[in-house]
Amino acid sequence: MVKDKTAGSRLFDIFNYLLLLLVALVVFLPIMHVVMSSFATVEEMARKPFILIPETFTLVAYRYVLSTGAVFKALGVSAGITIVGTAVSMFTTSLMAYGLTRRDLDGRKVINFLIVFTMLFSGGLIPTFLVVKELGLINSYWALIIPNAVSAFNLVIMRSFFMNLPDGIEESARIDGCSDFGTLFRIVLPLSMAVIATISLFYAVYFWNSYQSAILYINDAEKWPLQVLLRQIVLVASGISADTANDFVQPPEQTVKMAVIVIATVPILLVYPFLQKYFAKGALVGSVKG
């Protein structure tokens, strides 16, 4: 039987609702402003600092951004890097995480220490660039994938999740004749869909937003991913608007920036609903040491 709530409990619930509403508004309003501003006119953007509903809807900014055929090619490049990068990262991270759960692994503590060490200290930009250059990966898509194939943070989460699985499952698999790879791919991974979906989303978002690495390692403009190309479009739009003549069709600089943000964000947002049901469970269970 549920007891009636006291006045203090009701006041606490009201406070929680108001706080959650405030947090939702803080998150939602900037997103709404960016999306709606991408449909506004240049004059309205210059007149209003914050737009939630534009007075006149226009697609000029999107026509300007999409007028360059390179956008669709860059979109394909980003999608390819995201798919291949996520697959490579999940494969390598799963292997390392499962290996580190084995108590009979020699040097297990040292390896764990080195992994955590990389979370605090990194080699730095120039040493990393020199390594990539010596490996002959400059101007190659693999330069965006291989150096970032394993994230120490994601590895620790996945290892913790694997360690929470009952030992009896692995022992039963070995009695049935499963090898180490068979135990991992036929027993452990199917039981770990929550953390796999969560870590896959982490990697996919990272590779989709890969920006600095592409600027450093990709010299050929034909190979630019979407993020770098859109940055170039914004720079070009800004430069033209500063020197434009009266008879030149001025691209809407601010609205172009907003349209660029929307175009770069929407594709990866579409992935989230398919993984949302696994997200909270995978992140919480994997982050708690059992």
C-alpha cells in the first residue's frame, strides 16, 4: 500500500520537476536557436541576437552550403571513416578488454597501469604527427583511424563490464571446447550488447566529429571529411562577405554557420535512438567495478 505523500515530499518533487525543466531548457533552447537561425534571413539575424521562431523561413543558407557538390562526397567520406573506424576500434578494444580480464595474463597489472597512464599523459601533438608520418599514413584515411583505434577510457569501461560477467559462463564454454576467441565472440560479446552499443556510440561520435586529425594528416582537399569541408565553407563565406561588391550575391554568413552546424550534427543524432535503450545500462554497469 502506497502511503500518501507528505507536504515535504510533494515540495521536493516540485523542486525536482522545476530543476529538471530548467536543465531541459538550458539544453534545448540553444539547439532550437541554432536550428531556427539556419532558416532565418540575414537581416533578421543581424537584428535579433536570439531567434526561436524566424519571421521568414528561408533555405538560402542550405542552398549555399549544398551548392558545392563536394558536400555529398565529404559526407560519404565521413560516413566511411565512422563505420570503418568504429568497427576497427570495437574489434581492438574488445580483444584488449577481454584479455585484461584474464587473471592468468602475465604482466596484467603493468598493462593496466600503462593504460591508465595514457589517460593522464599523452605523447603530444608533434610526436604523434611524426609517428604517423614515419608510418607513411599522411594523406591516408588510416591516419584518422589507427592512432585513435583504442580509447583508454572506453577500454576501461568495457573491461569492467566483462569482469562483471559470471565466471561460470566462461568455464562452461571451455568445458564445451571453446577456444579463447570462441569464448569471446560466441559467449562474452553476445552477453555484452549493452556495453557494445554504448562504446560503439562513443567511437562513432568521435570519428564523425574527427576534425583536428583530418586537418593535420589529410592534405588532399578531395579527401576531406565533412567537418573540415564545412569549416572551409564557413571561412569562404566569411571572406566573401567582407569583400563583397554590390552586384555580388552575398552569402548569409551567420545563417551559413548555423546550417553547417545542423548538417554536421543531424546524421550522428539519427544513430542515437537506435542505441538509446542500451546506453544508460552499458555506461553505468561498465563503469562500476564488480
